Amino acid sequence: MAYGTTLRLIARLAARPPAASSPFVLPSLFKRLGHAREETEALAMEERIWSVWMAHPNEGAQAVLDRATSDIAAQRYDIAETRLVKLIRSCPSYAEAWHKLGTLYYLLGSDDESVTSLHRALEIEPRHFGALASVGEILLARGDAEGAAMAFSRALRLHPHLAAVRERLAGIKA
């Protein structure tokens, strides 16, 4: 997938609704996150959003994602990749599975594969600030400061308390 395709998607994210299967609780969590005045409240909302993203109605699918996440943390990348690819084949609309696969590919230095997976996560869940921040990092590393700034700005509109993303954006603008 071309990086330009992902940049066009990011440019249109504000107008894209989440997948119909998106949990109903997310809009209220994002609203509270956006209005959080204190860091502790923002972190609590972020944790709740991540827990919703990690959840899946199929307990087996969620268990596979949990194991793959543990495999990534333990640097068992080949096992994590196998788990995630199989999971995505059986649950292609599981945005967090796509995000985790994108994260894995990022850790492996496979930027093209990472952006392809992150793109898919954003198609399903356009509010995925983690995927946006990751795309921003990849674009910045590739020398596309303008594209990175767009991804970082979009992530900050969704989650204004991402200090590292705010710092990266400030560095681009400096």
C-alpha cells in the first residue's frame, strides 16, 4: 500500500464513522478524554478505551490477541505474527488485531507492512490514536514531516494528552 493512500485516509478520518460493530461506549469515552482537564482523568479514559479496543465478543479471539500481545512484549515476534495473521483471517474487522500487527511490523523494521496494517486498523476504527501516532513515527523516520504532522495532529485531536506525540509535533514545527 502506498503511503499516500494512508495519508488520504488520515485526511478524511474526521468524516469517517467507526465500523458498525464498534462498541457503543466509545463515543462517550472519547468525549470524556477530549474534555479531561487533569492527566489522571485522561489516563483513566485512555485505559478504558484500550480495554474496549482489546475486547472482542469472541472470547477465543480476545485470548489470541492477549497472547500475541504478550508474545510481542517477550520479543517472540515470529509466534506473535503467526497468531495475529491467523486471528485477522478469522476476525478481519478486529481493529486492535490490525493495530498489534502494525506494531509488530514496526518493531521488525518492516515499515511498509506496518503502514498497511495500521491503515486497515484506521479504516475500521478511525479514532485509533495509537495507530495514528505509529503512522506519524514511520512517516517522520522516512522524512515526511508534513505527513507525520498530519498524523500526529489527528492523534492529538482525539487524545489531547499524548505528551510524546505533542513533543514530536512541536519538534516538526520548530
